[in-house]
Amino acid sequence: MELKEYKFSIAELHLDPAIIGSYMGYPSGSAPEPIPEMIEDVLTASSEFAGVVGGYVLRDDIGHDKKDKTFSIGDEVFNVGRYISSRMRKAQKVAITVCTAGAGFSDWSKRLMAEGDMMKGYIVDVVGSEIVDRAMGQIQQIILSEFQDNGMKISDPYNPGYCDWSVSEQQKLFLFLPENFCGVTLTESSLMQPVKSLSGLIGIGPEVKRTGYMCYNCPDQTCIYRNKRIKVKEE
């Protein structure tokens, strides 16, 4: 088992105020004042509250069952569904990933809302989600850099809760991670603490492909990631 952990600065994540605005429902820089200024203020202050950490564990004891649409690591079988199963089918290794914006960021949003500053609290919440997404992107690039010289490719990262993969299967996923890895723990209800965290799988192999998220084809109309990615794509 190979394990790696990284810390990221806010500057390394290249957060874009326009994208933050689009996630709030204001496409193409159409957010009214004082929203753009508030977004800038939150981004400026983010370094004070964020503790961005990400990492991964590599495993090669993997398998798949085309008929059952499952993916396995060791003795654990993951019911990932047709979409994810088909994209992990040619993987020779898998990276089990975790990223977090840190407990301070989640606490910042809660405190603002408790004080009645609902808009700023909401902006902090959206920025926290984007920080975690960007950190996962950094981990993805690190993994690609490590393997591409050997002719290996990587898949998109797939998270429990995405497509047909139940969030409850994070319990299985965390069995392969050291306790408190990257400062992230799991509750009995399969929610991660800190709240602004992501876990997932990235397939690795010479025939693995990155296809992008097929959110237009997903039946889950309420998924926050679906709505987020479609908004950005439409712009």
C-alpha cells in the first residue's frame, strides 16, 4: 500500500470569483452588488480559516463484476452502479482519495449564519465546496504526473453519492484509509467531518479514460454536483 498526503495553499487552488458567482446562480458575472465584493472578501479571508489537505492510498488488489455492476478492493465490494463500474473496468490500480477544506472553514460558515449574516455564510459555504473540488483536482494531477511516464492514464474522480453510488458506502471506503487520514473522520451516518470534505476513487491504467461528468444523463435532478457542473458547462 502506498500512501501520500499533501497540504495546499489557497493560492495554489486558483479560485475564480466568477465561478463562485455562477454556483450561486449568477452566470457570466451577473451577480448584483454587493455580492461580487462579498465573494472577493471571503476569498481574501479564506487563507485564515482553511486548512486544505488531500491525499490518497494506492491499491492494486481490485476487480469488477460487469453483470452486477460492482467494483471491488480486496474483499470489499462496492455497488457503484453501471456508469462508474464501466469507467473503472480497465483500471489496474485505484487511488482512494480524501480532500478537506478543514474544520475551521465549516465553523466559519456556521458562525456567520448563527450571527444572522446568512448571505456571507452562504458564500463561505459555496467557497468551501469549491476549495474541496479544486483540491481534488490537484490530487488528480499529482496522480497523473506520477504515472503518465509509464504509459498510464487516470479516470475522473468518482465520489460516493455520485450517480448510483450510495453515500453509505463511504463506510467501506474508509476501511482502506488510516484513522483520521487528512484530518477527516466518518460519522455513523456516513457523513464526513469536517463537512467540507470529499472522498472517492480514481482508476489508473493504460486504457483508462477521462470522459468528464455526464451530468446531463443523470436522473438525479437534486444532486448539487449535477446542478453545479451543468451551470459551468452552459457558460
